[in-house]
Amino acid sequence: MKQLPESIAITETGITIVWDKKNSFIYPFKYLRLQCSCAGCVEEMTGKKILDVKTVLDNIIAVDFLEVGRYAIQILWSDGHQTGIYPFEFLKKLAENDQAVMRIK
């Protein structure tokens, strides 16, 4: 069974996800925005990123998020982007493999 987050919150610096008592992480806003894999950000057939990173401002924030079923969140960004879906499995892998995602002690 796939692990679901215990909680998800928008904080001052990013989206905080508590996976369990030992695993809580902050996903910085700009970093997470650049991870979007929607068809407007990644070419569907090749997987090549087409999002121009220069168009994502440093001060971007998540305005809100929606839970998508029991497997993902959809983030509504301050730049108007809202089509990206971030599967929990993908977010968990980011936390495990990318130092940009900060563990909360």
C-alpha cells in the first residue's frame, strides 16, 4: 500500500508534508514549481522539459492546493499555473533523493 501524507500545509517557505512521525519535509515553492510535469511544462512524447525556468519568479508561492483522489495534490500557483499534478509517490521520491527538499527535525 502506498503511503499517504499525514498532513500537508502551505507555510512561509514552501509546502510542508508530514509523511509520518519521523519524516517531515519542506518543499520550497520555486523548486516544486520547477518540478511540474504537466503537458505545458514537459513535452508529452519525449519527456523534455519545455518550461522556461527564467519565467518562474523567485518569489512564487503556492496559493492553495487540492487533493486529487488519494494519490496526489494539484497546486494552484501565484503565477496562475494550476494544471500540474504532484503524485504522492513522486513527492516522496523527491524528499528521499534531492537535498533541495529540507527535512524538518
